[in-house]
Amino acid sequence: MCGIVGYTGPREAGPILLDGLRRLEYRGYDSAGIALVTHAGELFVEKRAGKVAVLTDALGGEPPTAGVGLGHTRWATHGRVSDLNAHPHSDCTGRITVVHNGIVENFRALRDELAAGGHVLASETDTEVVAHLVEDAYKGDLADAVRSALHRLEGAYALVVMHQDEPDRLVGARLNVPLIVGVGEGESFFASDASALVAYTKKVIFLADGDVADIRPGTAVVTDIDGMRLERLVDTIPWSAEAAEKGGYEHFMLKEIHEQPTALRSAMAGRVRRGGVCLEEIDPIRDRLANVNRVELIACGTAYYASLVGAQLFQDWLGVPARANVASEFRYSPPPLDARTLVVAVTQSGETADTIAATRLARERGSIVIAVTNTVGSAITREAHAAVFLQAGPEVAVAATKTFVTQVLTLVMLAADIAQQLGRRTKAEEEELVVALKALPEQAERAIELAGATEEMASRYAEAAGFMYIGRAFGYPAALEGALKIKEISYLHAEGYAAGELKHGPISLLDADVPLVAVATRSAVYEKLISNLMEGKARDARVIAVATEGDKQIEQFATDVCWVPDTLEPLSTILAVIPLQLFAYYVAVARGRDVDQPRNLAKSVTVE
Ligand code: G6P
């Protein structure tokens, strides 16, 4: 949700900022802009509605030479999409520029106050007030002025400020929105996430809420909002710049689908052993886990569907009530939360505002919080008592794929580990799970191979009026996720339903133009699923079935079959979703959609 990048150092700032913006574009892409203080000491600003490519064209490929600058790619919240509302924003003198991600909640009051004080605000954004507040507070030291301005802001922000008169310096701050500092050899960076700067440095500081960072070439000083110096560790990014490149694939999404076997392997590394599963990250809180009598999972979007699998397993394996909750609804009707409640916050980015807010509430009420996330140093890791990482590597496509399968896998491992600790599962059950887990990466490879036919299939279904996805038990989250993929990237309407509910309303949508997609892998509910599939066929709907290799009868009921290898039911969601991801991908490609950056979406949603 908006990407920020900043640079100060001996290299050309313009190309570094544009490269960073391209890498951050998945966070928001309705407008983009950069500001530079040129070697001649002049301020240069260019900003455009549209994608980063529009900005690059406007620059004619050659931004002015400069050693310092900041850039922004926007996902609009306040103010429509226009050149004027694009960031950076400036003060009245035109010497101060600001980029911002988040929402200044009291911006109306601040705008009125600033206007009454003689300031002229040019845009409709909340961000612009920051530039004018810094202008009022500036007495020759940018960091002091920014800290003073921050005292006036309510809401959430990651922001970076530059002053034309201090041309080697940038000042950034964060509150509830991510911002990191990159520390290179004689150069320094700001970025919303590591993908923007890993090509230049792997040394980063994950700023904490309330931090203000003052960077100059090769140095970074972090203080609190009152100027008190803070010590912050320098972390090393564990992946390479190539990991965030397309690597020969046409889209990031396709690359990330193909990375799933590796991602599953990596998520299990060091965690799955002969005797069972062990996640060392939860060792420090094992005493508290011994008393758990309820589990609440909190998540949004794809992570919520992964959490549905987690909830089934916590309930089955721990024998306590467990529920998956949509994070944005959680606070309106929270369940009883106390010290015996285990809350599992599942979030790829670790920055989703709704998930963080819900988790915070649970923590305030004394619950034990475990974060399941892909992002080291993210906000959720600070809210949680323990964080378990997906280890999936960077995911760039807006539509989540490899982080879905690794979320499901990590929740399987977490539930198994805690159940084992509490003695709720037999040794034989554990051993059976370990065997199935070890086979999973190769089976995912096989599922990708078997899904080769989805490209041709998609061409026959790309003009459908909509889709109905159904599943039961562990097939249900796969159906929901499959429907979400279609919606997100092809803009076709798709419903995901518990198969038993089909007859209670949605069946009326089925006809020759609305195919039924059924997750019908081998399971205890297989026969019931077949009945639902036949209900669809009887209404002239074309039927696509995801079925287990070797199933001899499914072809008589389905128009098309996507085969997946056999596995334990709790792991079946992981394999079943693979052909559905590829199907959605090829439908979107056939419809000419922008697969990696679908309209209206952003990968990381840092507003509530
Ligand atoms: C956005 C993304 C989704 C994602 C959801 C939750 O809406 O477009 O793909 O599932 O946020 O993100 P999180 O980072 O919390 O998993």
C-alpha cells in the first residue's frame, strides 16, 4: 500500500529510485513520482498518475544527475488519482518534499489550521500537510523539524522528508507502517521493504514504531520522536536480488507458482525430523502453550483461507475449540480472550493493518500470540510472543501463491508441534505426518507438471460469465482460494462455497456459462462431493474437477479433470490449490489482464 524509496550517496540517485519504484510497484500503482536535489543544488520533482512506466516516459529516460532523492508509488486513499495528488508533496517554499504511506487521520483539522496560517495547499491529499508542518518547524535542522511535525500527526505513517538546503540528508519516520533503512558502503537508503534495495545492500535496519531515522551517505542515526538516541540492530537480508526478479518467467505469479516446491522444502528445513515436527521459535513460550484451551486464528484474504485449514487442525489435533477469523471483523465481536487463548496471526507481509489491530487487542487481553509471517522484521513480529517464518522467499505478484501453500504448511507444522507437546497425538500419527510432509515438495512438482493442461483448458473457459468453486473439509479452503485467484487477476466473478451449501441458493447461478469447479480429491467427503458435482452437471454447467491421481470414476462426472498426487487430507489443500492457481493465471492471461498488478489491489494493505 504505497511504496517509498530514498537514496543518498555517491551514485546517481535517479536510476536507483526508479529501479526501487519498479520493485515496490506491487504495493500500489496508481501514480508515481520522484524528487531529487541535483548536483547543482536545484530541486527537481516529476510525478504522474499511472504506473512507474508513465513516470519513466515522462522523464525521457534520463532524470537529472543528483546524489539524493526520494520516490513514491501510490495506492490512493485520500484524494483521487491525478498528477497533482501523486507524491512527492512540497511545502510553500518548494524546498521541502515528502513521500508518505499511511493515513494522517487528523489531516482535515491540520489543513484548516495551516490554511488559516497562510499556507497554500495544492493537493487533496492528507500527506501534503506534513510538508507544511515541517516548513513551519524548520529552523535549520531537518530531523528536528520532522520530529516536531510528527508530534502533530494522528494516524499511521511511513514517511521520508528531504530539504533542498541539506542535500545529502533524508529523514524518515514510521508508525504502524513499514519503513526500513539500508546501510551501504558510503551510501544509505530508505525503502518500504527490502526488495527495493537488496540489489545495493543487504544490511538493513528494520525501524520500529515511533522511530525517526536521519540518514546521510553511509550513516544512519535513529532516535525516538523526542530526539532520544536509540540503538538499532543492523540485520542482513537472507535472499539475493535475483530472488526478486522474474528469472525468465513471463510474470512473477507464474514464477512464484513454480517456486512452490522449493518454498515448501525451505519452510520445512530444520523443522521436520524423524520423530515429529519441531518449531524452535515457539520454545520460549512452551510453558504457556501447555494451558491453551482455545485457538483463534486472525488473518485477511489468502491468509484467512490458509487459516481455515489451521483452525480445522488445531481443533482436531489439540482437541480444543479453534476458529479462523477475518481480521477486519474480529474487533467488532471478539471472542472471550484470556491467558489461555492462543491467537495465531497469519500474514504474509506482517504489515496488514487489520491483522495487526486485531492481534493487538488479543494481546491486550492477555492472550498468547504467535505470528506466522513471511517477513522478518515486520510489524507483526513485534506484536507477537513468538514468530514463525514461512521461509518462502520474496513474493512479488499481488496474488499470493507460494505464501498460501507455505502458510498452510506452517500451520500444519505448528498444530502438529503443539499437539505433540501436549501429548494429544500418537507416535504413529506423527510418523505418518512426517512421511507425508517429506514427500510434499516432490508432489508439488508433480502437481505443477500435471497441471500442464490448464493453459489449453483456460482458453476454453476464459469467456465464462463466472465460476462457482466448491469443496468440503480441507477442499473448502482450496475452493475459496481458487475462486479468489480468479477474481483477483481475471476480474471474473467467482463464488467459493462449501459444497453442501450449493443447493441452498447458489445452484441457481449454474448454467452453461457458469462452470462448476469442484475440489474432489480423495477424502472422507469424496462421495458427497461427487453428488454435488452431479448436481452441477444436471444444470448444464461444465464441471472442472480437481481429483486425486488414480481416481477411476471422476472422469464420468467432469468435463475436465486436473490431477494431483495423493497425500494426507490435512495436506491436500496445498496440492489441490496448485492447478487452481495455474488455471486462474492462464484465464487472466487469455483475457489480457495485468496478472502481477491487477486493478484496484495492493499486495500489502497497511490501512484499516
Ligand atoms: C491483500 C493482498 C492479498 C493478501 C491480503 C492479506 O489484500 O492483495 O493477496 O492475502 O492482503 O495480506 P497479508 O500480508 O496479511 O497476508
